[in-house]
Amino acid sequence: MSTDRRLEKATPETWMNPPGGRWTFDQVKDLELPFDWELMDGAIVVRGMAEWWHDQVRDELFFRIKQVKPDLYGVNAERCLVLDAHNTVKPDIVVFDKSGIDVASLAATPAGIVKLAVEVVSPDSQVRDRSSKPFL
């Protein structure tokens, strides 16, 4: 009896070797690794630890945006944003339209409800933050 490897869930032992060459969000969403990660083109990309200044800038922006946003919008930080089955990124801040959705049941933010995505660019993630993510 053969199993379809494309349906396998990623594990800490298999995350570097996706079946069929690419993971999907459904295969990796419950994956627990000792580092933060994003899914880009079906590959798990390790996110480096943010510097202190980065978190201070992100938090200040988050709180200021939260204060001025219209009531129908929500704001989150460092949460998965599903662009498609093989691309799930974690922008520093996302403003989204929460009308018609149950935010308590979301595993990730769907791209279709996003109004603004913010990246605080760090030296170790400039290419991803300025090229790859905006392109996606």
C-alpha cells in the first residue's frame, strides 16, 4: 500500500526535504521548529532573530496604527499571511479587513483581506524584505 507523499505533514525531521519538491501551507502550518520560519516557493526559509531596535520600531508602528485604524480593520504582528498554497510569509505588521470573518478561528491571514503589510527591514533580510516579499 503506497501513500501519497504530497499529502504528508512536515515534521522536524523532514522539513528540509519536501515531498514533490515543495511544501504547502497545510503541510507545514502545525510544524514546530526551534526557529521562526516562512514558506517561500514551497521551501521553509529560516527567519533570523530580530534585533532589539527592530522590535522597538515594529511595536511603535503597531500601536500607532492600532490607535488610528477604522473599527472594521484589525491589526496583527508577526502572523502568517497566506499568499497562495506555497507562499506564507510573516510581515512585521498587517492591517486587514475583519468584516465577515471570524478572527478567532483563523490559522493565518488570507491575502484577500489585507489592506497594508509592513516590513521593518533588517540587514540580514534586505533581499527578502525589499524584493521577494513585495513581489509575492
